[in-house]
Amino acid sequence: MILVFILQVSCLTVLVGQLNTDRVLSIGRNALYFEDYVLSIQYFNQVIKAKPWLAEPYYYRAVAKINLDDYKGAEEDCSLCIARNPFLPQVYFARGIARQSMDNYDGAIEDYRNGLELRREDRQMLVNQAVAFIQKKDYEGAEKVFDELIEAHPKYAMSYITRGAMYMEKEDTLLALQNYDKAIELDPYYAPAYGNRAIVYYQMSNMKGALADLNEAIRLNTRENGYYINRGLVRYHMNDLRGAMADYDQVISFDSRNRIARFNRGLLRFQVGDNNRALEDFDVLIEIDPQNYMAYYNRALLRQETGDYAGAVQDFSVVINQYPNFIPGYYSRAEAKRKMRDNAGADRDAWTAYQIEERMTKERQQNAEPRDSSDTIADKNTREESDLNINKFNRLVVYDKDEERRSQYQSDVRGRVQDRNVRVDLESQFVLTFYEKPNAVKKIHYNDKMVEDYNARRLLSHKLILTNEEAALTEDQVAAHFASIDEYAAAIEKDPRNANLYFGRAIDFMLVQDFAEAIRDYNMAIERDSSFAMAYFNRAVLRYKQLEYEFSQSTTAIAAESNAMTLNLNLSKQATNAQSQGGALSADSHRTYEHEMIMRDYDRAIALNPGFIYAYFNRGNLLCAMRDFRAGILNYNEAILRDPDFAEAYFNRGLARLSQGDANRGIADLSKAGELGIINAYSIIKRMTSGN
């Protein structure tokens, strides 16, 4: 009897431990799904410490590390996962990505091969394997993989785009062109296909073709800097200086620290005599990149042109110290010194230049060195960014060919966000939180009197903000909010009727992605204060996020995206295919129930504060997710009625109207949203009005 009792106690201890571990693992996966990678790693660390024999947490931690560019750590975690369970194809995929990112192409190829043995014809794994072969210059191996990929997935445009990039590397522009043509035929809405084909046309000196393709790429993706920079080069070669300048202006409006755009715009301004503004560009560039000697030399010429001879001498000296045989540098500095009446210094520089020139002429004659005539028509006025030949100081900068290829392959391997079409999706729901992502373009601040009044009472440790772009926590913030949860627990023990304490702790739980505990605390806050509109609002937000996460688990693998890298995170049962009809009905019933509960919370928040536009907006999103676009539009109407500058409401109402076939009013709403700061709206408008 005593032995039986001991066994029962042991089993209970294991069961409780299992439940706790499962819960921590689930919260970690939740954090991973919502791109909170630093936080997710901390949860996976806890599971690994408690149960180091489990395979899953190592895999999830590897995915988080890949998204944080810790490829070595990711590789090690994948290996630990494989040692515990060698039958998970997605782990080989993840390790392949990590190894490929560290230039270990043989290791990556082997991982993809192992993964494909477990999951035949996985197209992303095949693409990555082909890219790894290209990166190791094994074109024959890549060709075999492409043949297999295209046979299995004949309508997959990325196969042709990647193979086109391979032919570009092999300098076979004809085959590259054929592959890009095929990719565009299969997917005419994929901007990189046009961007890549434009490069082929540019290298063939077909500027009209390049311009047409870059126009289309920009029409499909208004946020990709590379398309504007390349179009600027094309326009320059077509003698459209005004157009080229406009393209560099556009890039700098997106990214004020873009080095290529700054350099090229500075050169063009110099060329058209806009010297003061050219100086501004080179000033910024040198601040960003203090080792950019081309920028120093051009700034020196500009300073000399504008009468700042001392500044010119200073910059010429920086360049000459780096390039002591640069003859034009000495002659230019001599001229500047002469303007300053430093005739002795000017003579020294001129004599030095003459001596270097004589020496180099003799060396050329002795060695019979041929003149460099390798520049093509398209390249004669340009240089690659890595080309540090100071004699090319006055050439426009193009992306490095190697960098260009790397970015093409990297986009295949990890699917960079900027290489994808603008995703046609609703602007996300708003939430009351403490942090938001910085957005240089969408400079919109969200206000509400109820929230301002609450902040004025200083009941929480941080100021509440309204945002629909939540930021992931840093390691320090994670630690601070875990500590805050403990502090709230002590305070609640002393004052268990205080609704604000539960509300504050709920936000802490929400920030560390523990939605279940956060919802419990919102429940407690509402029990203690049934007029707490913000608690109803955030509870609705969290219920929807929880439902979204659960739905992702039961239908498809989680997409963990940093720069949109997609990996299969659903290690357990690939449930949906095996779901029974009863299970599906149960899931539908659960979603219907949750939608009803979320709707009630928004209804209550609006009843308590009829001017709270964000509740109308979120309720509109919920209704659109339920395919009730008519009711969703009514809610966006209410939000816009109360705030005529509510950009997100115009954007979402525009998409809802397009879904109903109301193209004219839908496009008008998107136009207004773009005017108010949501740049993606323009890409969608162009796509809708292109006639494609």
C-alpha cells in the first residue's frame, strides 16, 4: 500500500511538471508567433533547463535565433534537436538556413537533402538547396535541383526567378531573360521578377526595357529602395537627370542614411551646379561613412568651387593620406593652396604630382601594361560600391554585382519582406500597451481623452499608448516586466479590490505573451470595476490574438517571420488533414463563441465610451475577419465620423469596399489613407487600376 501511494505521488509530480512545461513552451511559441524573439528564447530556456531531453524547445529556440541572425547558435540548437529526434524535416530546413547564412554550403545542401528525404518535393527546401549549389559555384548540381523543383512545381514562379539569377551569375543573359519572362508569365504581380529582369536589360544596354520593368516593379512595391536607385541609374543613362534626381530624393525620403542615394544625388547636384545642396549630401554621407574617400574628394572639389579653400585642403589631405599616388589629388590641393596664397605648399604638391606621374609612366612602359577597357556602355559612368579606385570618384554608384546576387539568393533563402509584394491585408487591430515599433514613414500619433486622463493619474509604471504596431521587448524590458508582475502580486495581496492593480498586471502578462494570465487579470479588473472600458477593450484584443494563434496551430504551421523567413513550427501533429468532422465542427463552434465574446467586449467598451474610435475600428476588423464586410464598413464609418483623419480606418474601409466589388469608393478610401501616411495604399491602388 505504501509503495502504491509513493508511485501515485510520483506520477502526480511528473504530471504537474509536464503541465507547467507545456504551458511555458506554449507561451514561448506564442511569443515566437508574434515575433517577440528575445522573450521567446527565455521561455524555451526554461523548458530546456527543466527537461533537456525534449527536442521541441531546441528547435523553437533555433528559429528565434535565426530571426535574430544568431546563425551559429541556431545551428547548435538544431543539432541538439536532431540528436533527440532525427525525424523532423523542419529542423534540417532550419539548420540548412543557418549553415547557408554562414556560407557553409556543403553542410546546408546535406541538411536540405536529409529534410527532403522526410518531406519529398518541399519546394522551399528545394529552392534553398539550389541556391546553395549556386553559391558554391556548382551549377550542374543546381541545374539538377531546378529540374526536380520545376517538375514537382511547374507553376512556382520563384523557381524561374532563382534559376534566372543563376544564369546571370554565369553571364548567360539570354537564358536569364527567358527565366525571368517565364516567372512574370506565372506571377505578373511579383515585383522582384521585374526588378531582376531590369538588371538584365541594363547590362544589355536596353535602357527602355530596364526602365519599363523598374516602373512596374515600383508600381507593385513602392517601398523597395533598390528599384529607385536602379531606375535613377537608367534615367541618368537616358539623360533624364531630373528623373534620376527624383528617384534619389524618394530613396532618401524613405531612408535618410542610404549611402548610395546620398552619393549619387550629391554627384548629380554637383553636375547641375547645385553646389550647396551637393555639399549637404556629402556632409551627411561622410558622417554616416567616415571612410568614404570618394565622398571626401568630391566634397573637397565642392568646397574649392564654393571658396572654402581651407576646407578643401583638409579634405584633399584626407584623400592623399589614403591614396598617396593619387595625382589629381595633389594638383587639386595645389590649386586650393594657391588660392590661399600658400605658393610654396602649392609648388610642393605640383612637383610631387609631376614626379609620381613620371614614375608611373616609366613603370607602364617597362611593364607594357594594357589600358583598362573593360567597361561596358552601361558601366562606363558607374562603379560598384566596393570599387575603391579613387580615379572613379566621379562615377555614380551601383549595387555590387556580388551583393546583388547575394540579396537575390538571400531573398530566396529567407524571403525578405522588401522583396515581396505589399501584402493586401487589413491594418492590424489597436491595443493599449507601453511600446510600439518606430515607423519613419507613418508618423501618426494616436490619442484618446480617456487614455490621457488615465495616464494623468499615474497609476501605472509606464505611459499607456494606443498602437497597432507593437514592439518586441528587449531583454531588459522582459526582466523588468517579470519583476513588475511579482510587485503587482504583492500589492494585490494587500489591496485585492483594486481594479487598477489587476489591469497593470494584465498589461505586464500581455507584454510577456502570457495571454491566459492576462485575460484572467482583465476579468478580475472588470469584476471590481464594471465601468473599466480599457479593460474590456484590451481583453477583446487579447481574445482575438489568442484565437488567431490557436487557429494558426490547427490549420497551418506557424509562420515565424523576421524579414519574412518562413519555417514550419508545428512540430506536433499536422492536425488539420487528420481532423475529424466532429473536431472541425467543434473548432468552428469555439471560434463562433470567441467571436461573440470579443464582440460583447467591444460593445461594452463603446457603450462606456462612445467616442472611443479604436473600439469601432477593432470591431470593424473582427467583422471583416468574419466576412461581414457590410457591418465592418459601418464600424469604420463610425470611427471616421469621429476622426476624419483616421488613416487606418480609411485603409481598411477601402479594402472592405473592394471586397464588396465597390472599386470606386474603395480606391478613394485607399487614396485618402495614402495621403494620411499609409504608403502601402498606393501600391494597391496601382495594382487595382493597372488593368492587369
